[in-house]
Amino acid sequence: MTVAPDSARQDDFQYRAMRDAVDQLGYGLPGKFEITKEGIVHDMMAPGGPHEVTVSRISRRLEREMPDELLAHTGTPDVEDGPGGIMRHPDVTVIAWDDLGVEGAVDPRAVLAAVEVVSRSNPDNDWVGKVRDYPLIGIPVYAVFDPRTGTGAVFSDIHATPEGPRYATRKDFVYGEDVTVAGWTVSTGGLPRYA
């Protein structure tokens, strides 16, 4: 008689194996590793220049608008939904100080918004993978800034679909316009573009 593991146990086993691999690889290889519904994503390029300037400017502009108990965090830890099999690392995580002060990864249900600046090396990770994964783990607002094109979009209003939760609303913007992220409006003026 053959006994096959149930689907949930198999999914958990696969996620744990990927998580262990990411932990090991993260110490010796450059770039950033994330776990998606599709597997492990490795962004080989270390962000620099326009990417980091955009991350910092968006973080500071958001924090000027937000109450003191919140921050637009740009560092570690990751945002992880172990049972859902997803571990991501937003460029900017809008979260309460109290929810950030935990050991290990942040619970995605504590995140008010995630902001990504599209990388040159793997734009589909931000425009496709994270648009799919962030609503699956309950992040209510996702903003994408794209220095390649000087455009972006804010995704919100998670709703149920046959494929799982998805964002129902997408608001596109062009650099130079004001954009609203989770109720706070910030300028996109002066954001750098990739050469």
C-alpha cells in the first residue's frame, strides 16, 4: 500500500525546503532571494543608483504624511506567509512600529501597503509576480514605481476570484503626478529614471 502525503503537508514541506535553501544561498550569493507561488526568485543585481534614490524618496515622502506610529520601512525583515508558501521583501513596507518589532519575518496581515521600485534585471517580478502574490497574502495596497518608463500603478481592493484573491483596482500614474498610497498622497516629481 502506498501512502501519499496530503497536499497541505506536501506544500509545507516544499516551502520549508525552499526557505532553507534561501537562508543558505542568501549568505553567499549577491542579490535578493524571495519565495513565490512559482518557486524561488533571485534578483541577481544589487540595487543601486536610481532604484535606491527612488526607494528613499518614496519612503521619506510617505513618512511626512503618515502618523508617528507608522513608518515606511526600507530594511529587513521579510514579509512572510509560511502557510501560504510566500516570502517577499518589499522595497518599502508601510507598517506600524509595534508590528515591525517582532523576531523573524513580518506578518503580511500587519502590512498596510507595499511599495516596489521595478528592478532593471527582473521587472516581471514586480509587475507580474508581486501583483499575484501580494493579494494572496493579504497586503491591501501595492504601489509599483518603474524608473524604466517613468510610470507606475497602485493596486488595491482585494477581491475573491476563482484563482484566489486579486486586486480589483489599478490606478496608473506618470512620474510628476501625485499618487495616493493607502490614503497618503505623495508627489512623484523628481524621481530618477534609469539611463
